[in-house]
Amino acid sequence: MSTISTALRHFKEPTKEQLTQIFFSLPALEYGDDAEKSGGQDVSKMDINAVLSLGEAEDSYAGKLHIMPPYLAFSSLDKKSVRFTIPLSTIRRVERLNARAGVYALSLLTWHGMKIIVQLTSLRPTADLFCSLLRDALKVELQRGQMKLVKNFVKTCYSEVLISDPSNAAENEREDGSLISEGKAGASQGISYHGGLGLRFKFPGDPKKLREASKIKLWTTYLKSHGRNLTLLRYPQCTRLVQVGLPNRLRGEMWETLSGSIYLRFSNPGYYERLLEENKGKTNISTDDIEKDLHRSLPEYAGYQSEEGISSLRRVLRAYSYMNPELGYCQAMNILAAAILIYMSEEQAFWLLEVLCGRLLPGYYAPSMHGTLLDQRVFESLVQRYLPIIHDHFQVVDVQLSVASLPWFLSLYINSMPMVFAFRIVDCFLCMGPKVLFQVGLAILKINGEQLLQIQDDGGFLNLMRDYFASLGDSAHPQSSDPRARAITVFQELLLVSFREFSVITEEIILSERRRFRGEIIHSIESFAKRGAVRNLRTLGRFHKEQAGLIYDALYKAMCIVPPPPTAAPVPTLFTTGEGHEEKPETRIGLRTFRQFLSEIATWARDEKIVMNGFQQRIERVVAEHEFIDRLFYFWDTGCHGALSFQDLISGLDGVMFNDLMENIEWFFNLHDKNKDGYLTKDEVLTLSESFLFIFRYEVGDAYLGAVSRFMTNAFEYGDALLPPPASDSGLTDNEPSSPPPIASNQPYLNLPTFRMVVLADEVLESFFETDLSESFKLHPLPEMELPVSNSGILGDLWSSIATDQNKKMFNMFTDEIGKTIGKHQVVNKPSIGRYTKLEEPKARESLLTPTLRKSLSKASLTTSSSSTLAPSSLPSLSVNTTLEPSTKSLPNVPDSGSLSAIPMLQAVNAAALMERTPFAIDDAKDDEDEDDDGFLGDNDHDDEVMDEVDAFLEAHDSGLTDADKAVANDLLHAEPLK
Amino acid sequence: MADGASGSADKSVQVKLVLLGEAAVGKSSVVLRFVSNEFQPNKEPTIGAAFLTQKCRLEDRILRYEIWDTAGQERFHSLAPMYYRNAQAAVVVYDVTKASSLEKAKSWVKELQRQANPNIVIALAGNKVDLVQSSASSLSAASPPDSEDEADDATATPGETPGATGGEPESLRQVPREEAQAYATEAGLLFFETSAKTGEGIVDIFTEIAKKIPIEHILAATRGNTGRSGGGASRAEGTRQSGVNLEEDAVKGKDACNC
């Protein structure tokens, strides 16, 4: 038995505002105050054109300054050169600068004395508004006491140690023996900063080879002038430094800063500890799964051969599963968590995991893993576009890309490559976003293009990839005469190809490709789930698989429209099934969903009005509500769960759809025999009659009404006649006036044989039970359900606003009004059975009893508004000159084949076999020293060489400013504040 | 990778085999026992699927098993078709000490029979049988394949409690052998009770699968593809005899390709 989930249908494309938040790595508004803020948003948010300047060392950049309390964020116009996100609480002083006329500039001073100058280049009133918002937001932060928290928080950041005591932290850190100095630093500082297992168990890789000291020195310099942790400003140099690989000791902190998880940790102090405390000792499926994998997570790392590392890993994974029980735990998260715990404290790792699972790898680890499947599809499509020859070859030999690439994405390459290299990819991934995964993946395929064209099967593909990953540390050009070229590793070449040749893969492309394939993926997941659900049924009854599939479709549709209550978990386990089998979670639907479900299948479980107004004829369908339907629900709930599973529905329908006359009569009888004693009480006879009336409510003519009336007459007369003592010998009726013995309305009254007799006495009822009842259940293919509207771009927005149900209703009402005016409006209720289309009166069988119709009996309100024709109303006519197009269902597919093919640059290169290596910057550099000889002592000259590698990745950065603008910006650096 | 040139010597037949089953029933351990992966005492976690190969000899044929060891966690289920498509054989594993794992196994069998290659040979393996045997009997039944290679614990799924064999071992058993056997017969499966820990029954599975696989059929189907990457070193073609040989080969891991 499986669960059925409609969760994928609830997907919504992020709004523009959400995209901005995502771009700046801001925490989504959750963890408590969601509801309030979503209501009163926008009031305090604003963005404004601005020019950012920072000291003389950096160029000024034009961009947009956003205030999104409690954060201030900036992004340069090209969205990649310069950006920052800083909490307002780190800003200590804001001054308006005294500058040339017409220039409106602010100086922002952070808590550690860094001066950021922003020149607001929008119109004056806009700038004034922005300033007042900024002032208010700062005041709020002050009142919340956030300002005070900053000092304590930054103590947990290693960068502060680097800055404040460079002699201790950086100088002592030799290229070779970082651990020795670590001991000293730790002792003298009392280790207040957060760090990972690496501090105790060593970091992977050789610190000398990794040039740790040079990197630390470069970072120290950068962080001194550009802020750090909460206040880090990301200039091009920052990205470059990330691309050469973060130094081990700073890595954890930079990861949380670049990914934005630091803001979560900052704004939720103590949350992690509390979460663990509150859920202490709690076990569930997730914690069981976690337990199985703890010893399988980077087992080769020393830290995970000790209890310390294992229990850290356990706590972080558990805490995450407590916070997000819906996701819980997915294999591969253990690898991610184990990897980041080498560099981060538990709390840091916890929040980074949240950012990874929630924002950076959306849906990757969800129960359906839809994000993983989607991105695999996207990756495949990118391969098809940029490496068509490889793609075609894979098609020919039937090799599936995902067998290799799925773990790449799912474990951020950590499971595929040697750790030192994988972590450098993680560095870039956290700095530059999810596109990195795709860029690296494409580069891997491209570099191996020639051999890939030789492979014949999945196995060969995997072996090739494994060999390649094993060679990442080798020289890419072992034969080269140039020592510098020899020094280039296969891994460096990989990054080079990734970021240079596949720089065309942008975040926008990824997003639009995801939009393009989302429907396909959802569809395939759903149909996979459907096949599984049908296959896993205990019994199909007399249905074919296809029919069961149709029932599943109806169920699924009903669940989409009326979602079952979310907490379907704790089913009262009074009735433990089987011998101690653990009950697997199984989707069950409640009464409301059942009504919806039944209305898809049974003609009488819905009210269908045929509306004609001269313009259109449409059928309006409303789910019917009646006790009869509720009765059916409980009748089918054989396990007394108060809810029905797919199996229950199949079995229930099986019990009625294949019946012959006698079986149907019995079925109907049993349905109304609540206590199952084989007798209907008087009350139940009345209820049963009401059920008839409900089913027949829209039949044309009086035939059915008459039949029900006769039924009641006969039922009571027979019932009275046959009352115990069962004098039910031969004579059907001694029509004697023997007054019926008084019998309470809830006493056993009518048994099955009698009921059968009464039914068979009537032609209409007989034919109802013979065929009509079974046929009133109809299984037919449902039209493909629309997927959630992807409101991409203006067109999407427009469409989604036109095609809403609301507007369809408006349109319908509108045409109805017109119809009424011109006298063509007509509403007909569609009959559920529709046997008699004309008003004819079938005669009753020769009645054994007096055929008097006891109208008095009709306790039931016999409102059979069989066909009501509304008279044309004389409403003031509306002028009809707007041409309204009927809202069709087809939503525009995100048109992007065009926009994407605009970058065929790489198509030419994709003959991967002939890959021409772009010359490395490093190749041209002066060849002053043979790098192979390890003669590295950390001079300043050599520090710069660390950067050589990355110069190759350099992209042009555009400050977006003219020279004149730059002059103004420079002036501001020296401007005096206004009072 | 030892012997990287994938075998395409005259009589080598490639057989794609997939392992399926609930999480923690010991799929990976079964494979590791068979493949005897001596280079990796700590196995890498199964993300999606792990891929291993092993060669064996059956009569005068060399079979090259390409083994896809899938992740057992329920949410990876939807990825499984990627791995079992085109598979010629499948080993569906359950845990004899866990009744629900047989139910899951049955559902895998159903899925394979409906969705996979119609000629697929399916074997049902009730693993962890060592937990329900007294140690004496398990010793006699076992044919430990690679005695010197690795500690037994290395292949045990964490959570497996080998120590529990004492006391009344049969009480741990939740799936009677007869019940599983009856099901396997009815569904047309090969059936074994195995212990990755002691090695009992492991080689037998692969031997019996090898016997049952329509080798000629596969050969005919793949004939067109053979001859690629032809570097396969000439294999010692000893004159040994049928099933035993396969066992011995596997035992010694002589041709084992631990990639």
C-alpha cells in the first residue's frame, strides 16, 4: 500500500519579490512570524538606483539598493560583479554627505568601522522616501535589541579572529604545519569561534599543496577592507578567491556567509539546541533511516571513525528531520551533512542544510525527489543542446545520463570525486548558485567527449567517469614542455571549462528549463505512483487494471480538489491488522473528498445543470450532498478508519458495479440495514425511500416518483402484514383489518425477502436494480488535469489572471445575463439515469395491494424540479461590444526555445573530440619558478600566484558607470557629512 | 580498476543484474560478499545505485555480471526503473527476521514482472539467515567464499545485530522458509536463504541465475556490440567443470573486476 500525494500540484512559481529574496539569500519568512509579515509587506520594502563606493581600492558600481527589513542589500547592474546583504543591525551610523549639488549620498558605517558610500541616483522624493524607510527600519532594529546581539554573534566567526589577531591566526599558520599553530591559537583564544570536525581531525588534503597560508593571507586582506561574515561585501575579487578554493579554516564560515545560512543562524539564536531538546529521544522512520547511514557517511574521514563525529552527524540530521518532518531524511543528506560538518559547527551545518534542502536544491530530497528528477531532465536537455554529439551517441547506445549524473547532483559531487576537489565545487556552488552543478557536469562530459563516444553501455559510462574522477589530481598536460602547463591539474582544467565555456549557463536558463520540464516530470511521477498504487492493491476485484486506473484518476482528482486532512497519520490502531505487520502509511480520504470522488463516478452523486444561453451550452457540475452518499462512505469503510483507502474504494465499487438484479437489491438493502441484523426498521425503510428519491431527483416525468410512492405503500403494507409472529404462510395478503401491532420505528421490521418482493412488484424499480443502478457508476477517462499555472513573465501573469476559475464564472454569468435578456437562457437538470426521456407513465405491475398513493406518507420533500426553465428576465441589457474570448484551457507553454537558441556559441565547440584547450592565463605568466618543486615559502609574490589559476575564469566586470559618474563617486569618498 | 577492459573475449557474456529490496535487508552486503571487494573495507553509500562487476565461469562460458545495487530507501523507488530496465536478472532481497520486508519484496517482484524485461530471471533471497540459525548449523551450511579478504562486519549493514544468534535464534525468524519457498514457486522465482555474513547461499544465487539465463539469447542480441574495447587479456581457460567452477572462480576472485 502506498501513499498518494498531490503535493506536486501545489507548486507555485516564486513571485518576483521572492526571487529577489532568493537572489540576496535572505531567509524566507518562516520560523514563526510568517503570517503577520505577508499581510503587511511592501510598506517597508523599497529599492532604489544607487552607486556604491568603498574606499579607493575598489571601483564604484552602479546598481540597485534594496531595503528589505531587517536587511539592506545591493546588487550591481550586471547582477554578478558586486553585491551584499547586510543586516541593518550591523549599521551603526548613517550620514547624509555634503556633496555637489544634486548629488544625494549616504555614508553607512558598520559596527567595525567600514564606511560604505551609496549615492542615491533616483529622483529626490524617491531618495527621501528611501531614507525615511531606512531610518524607521534602523529604529526598529535598535528597539528589538538586535544591535547588541551583533557583537556576541560575530565572536562565533573565525574571520574576526583572523582580522583582530593576524599574527596569531595567519602568520603562524605555515604552509606545511597548520595543526601546530592551531593548538596555540586555540589555547590563547579560548576557541569562541565555531568550527568543524576538521579542527580536531584535520582537514582533508595536504595544507601545503592547498597553499592554505597564502589563501588565508589573501582573505585576511580582503576581509579587512570589505567586511566579513554578516557584513561581507562581495566584489569580483571575492568570487575569484572562492574559485581558487577556500582555505580550510575559513571555509565553514564562508560557506554560511555565501549561502546566506548565516542570516538564519543570526536571527534564530538557540533554535537548534531547543529543537534537539524538545525532541529528545523521539524516534520515527527518519531517525531509523538516519541511524542506518551514520556509519556510511564519508567513512574514510577520521572524524567519522570516532563517536564524536558520528554523534554530531546524528544530531544535525535528526534536528533537520524534526524541523522538516515532511521531508524528513533522504539518503545523500548524510553525505552532505557529513561533508559540511568537517568545516562547520553543528549549528552552522544545521542552517546550511536548511538552505541547501530548501533553497539551493529545491525538491531534491523530498519524498518524491521531484527536484532531483527535474534537474536531471534539465541537465539532459542542456547536454542535448550544448553537446549534441554526445547526446546522440547516448541515444544510439541507449545509455542513460542519469545513472552517472544523478549522484553528482544529489551529493554535490562529494560522492563522486575526491573530497578536496568536491569541496572546491561546493565553494563555487554556494557562491555562484545551482548553475554551477550544471556547468561542471557539462564540462565533465565535454572533456571526456572522445572516450564517451566509445562507450556502449551504462557500465562503460560509469567506469569511464570513475577513472576520470580518480585522475583529477593529475597533470592535465603531462607531456608539455612548459612546467607551468604541466602543473595544471585535470581538476583545474575542469573548472576552467566549466566557468569559461559554459558561462552561458545562467541562473535564468536553469529556471526557465525547470519551468519547461516541470509538467512532464510531475506527470511521470504521478503516473508512476498510479501504476504502483494499482499494482499494490490487495485485490482488483472484478476490475481490469485500466478500470482501476480510472478509479485512481477520479480519486486523485478528488484529492486535488478537496485535499484530505493532512494529519492522516495516527490512525486509531485498535484493530491491528495481521500479525504485527507495521502499518505502512496509507492515504485515506475523508467524507468530503469522498463526495467529490463519487461525483466523478456516480451520475446521481452530482447535480448537473445544462445551461444554454444562446452563446454556449455548458454543463455546470456541483457535488451533491445527501445522507445516501455519507451512508455509502461508512458502508465501504469496512476497517472502521473513518476514512477510505484506494483499496476500500475499489472493493466498494466492486461490490456494486458488477451486480445483477438480485445482488443489487441485496446490496441496496444491506446498505440501509445499519445494524446488519437482516431487518430494516421502519425508519430505515423511510431512509431508503429517501435514497430512492435522491437518486431519482432529476428524472423526467412522474414515473419514478410514482414508483417510490408505490414502494412505500407496499413496503409498509407488506411489513405490517408480515410482522411477527411470522404468519407469513402462503397468503400474501389477508386483507383483513387486523390492526397492525404497534411497532417502534427502530424495531426490526422488513427483511430482505420482503424487500425484494416489494421491489419486484414495480417495473420501474425492477429495471433500476436490474441495470440502472450498476450503470449509474461510470468509469471514463478524465481529461488531463491542468498543472499549476506557471506565472512566468508578463504573458504568464496575464494568462493566469484571465484563466482563473473566477473569471470563467464571471464570463459565464455575463453570457447568462445576455441569454436571459434575449430569451435564450435555459437550465436543464441532467437526469442521473435518464431512462425515460419522455413524459410517459409506465404502468405499475398489477398491484397486489390497493394502489392508493398515500401522499401523506411523503415525509420526504418531493421537490423534483425536473426541468425548470427560467423565464427570460427583463434585466437591463448590457451592451455587448467587448469581445471576450472564451478562456481556453491551454496555457501557453513557456516559450523559450527561441530565447535559448540564441546562444549557439558552444554548438560549434561541441565536437568534444576536438576540444581545443583555451590557453590558460597561467601559461603565459612569467615562468619564474618551477611549481613542481614544492619550494614554496609563502612570500607575498607567491600569494599572488594562488590567484593565477583563477585569472583564467575571470569574466569582465562592468561597473555600469561612466567616467564622470566615477569621478562623482570618488569625490564622495572624501565628502564630509552634513550635520 | 583491475582488468579495465570489459570482457568481450569470445565466450564472455554480459549479464545485467539488479538488486532490489527494502532498506537495510543487506543488498549491498550480498553484492560485496559475491564480488569480494577487498579494496574498500568501508563501502560507499548507495546513492541512486552502486555499480559493480564480477566475472564467473559457467561450464565453458565466462559470465560478466554487471551488478546494480540500488538504494533501498522508499523515496528512491521512483528511480529504480532506470536501473532495472534491460536487466536480464534481478535478485530481490528480504530479511528473514522482518516480515514486512517480504511484503516489499513481493511488490518488487510484481513490479519487475510487469515493468521490466519480460525474460528477466528473478531470484528471491531471504538474507540474514545466520541470525536464525544456531552457530553450528550455519558453519556447516556456509561455504565462506573469501575467507582472507575482509572482516565479516565490513559487509554487514549497520543495525544488523550479528550477536543475536545466541539464545533461541528461531524466535527471531519472522518469515518461515516454507512460506517464502511457496511464494517463490508460485511466482516462478529462484529461491534461496542467504547470509551475507557467513556467505551461505550467496554464490548459489548467482550460479543458479547463470544457469537459468538464456545465454544464447543474450549472445544473439548483443553479438552486434561485441568486439569493442577489445583489450581483454586472454583468460586462463582451465578445463574445469560446471557449477563448481563458477563457485571457485568467485571464491578466488581471480577474474574479479572490482571496479
